[in-house]
Amino acid sequence: MSAARSVGTLTRGLPQVADSSEVKVMFNELPFARTAHADPVADHIADLRQYRWLSAVIFTYFLVVAVLALPLPRRWRPFASPSGERRSIVSQVRAATHNVMPYVFLG
């Protein structure tokens, strides 16, 4: 089997692209593609808003979980420190939020 024939077999049914500019256009039409704006400051502000919004949502979720876990013994609580250090609920939730936030932006 020749190389040209195997490539043709792999690309059968796919749209043919003439040059790389068409590939960029096709990629930018995907729903998850991020388009570059002319204003990098606007992009930075949008990223800040998204980060703050997500951290507020995650903080609120963890706060509800921590408050619901108050009647449980200390060793069963999800945000209690393993060293036995006594901290406020807010500081425990804040630490858990800061630990989770980097994983939110991995995708």
C-alpha cells in the first residue's frame, strides 16, 4: 500500500482544505475556540471577572458543605486540618477554594 493511498484512506469523508488560513477559520468557528481580541486589557478584565465569579461560586459551595458538616465529629469534617490545628470555618473554606481553583482552569 503506498503512502498516498493510505493518506487518502484516512482523510476520506473529511473536508478538503486548500491552505492553512482555512484551517484557522474552521478552528475559530468551534464553540470552545477562544478568539483573540484587539484589546488585551479587555481580555484580562474578562479573565479576572471569570476567575472571581468561579471562586465566589466554589467558595459558596464549600461554605455550605462546611456549615452542614459542623455537627459531625472533627475527624469526619471535610475541611478540618490533618494536624489538628483549629481554624475558623471561613479560613478553612478559603484554603479549600484556593486549593481547587488551579484545577478549574486546566481545561
